[in-house]
Amino acid sequence: MDKISDDDRERVKLLQIVTSSKNQFEKLSLEQLSRLQELIEKKDYSHDKKADKSKMKLLKKINVRIYELTEGRGIWG
């Protein structure tokens, strides 16, 4: 069996925080969001089309939340 890396453990831990909350990304700091983004981008899901599509959707949501935290509440007000 493959050894689970520290990056995988950290990615799963951050994803558990996100999925355990109704307001998905509200509980993560900007640093945690950036780290989660980095860890997800590193992970290769090219072998699974559905997983790769989910990865892209999640990265879009993370980018929106990072934008909200750095530039203000949101695009529309």
C-alpha cells in the first residue's frame, strides 16, 4: 500500500474543515486557503474525469474566497 504523504494529510484535514461547515470557506484563514489551493493544484486527478472536474470547481470557489478576503466582501458589493 502506498505511504500517505504529509501533504495528503494536510489537504484532507483542510478539506474536512471545509466540508464540515455550511459556510464552506468562512472557517479558513487566508493562509489556509492559499495552502489548500496549492495542495489541490499539486494533486493529479487526470485519470478520473469526475474528480478532475470537481477539483476545478473547488479551485474556483477557493479563488473567489481569496478574492473576497483580499479585495473586500465581494464583487457586487
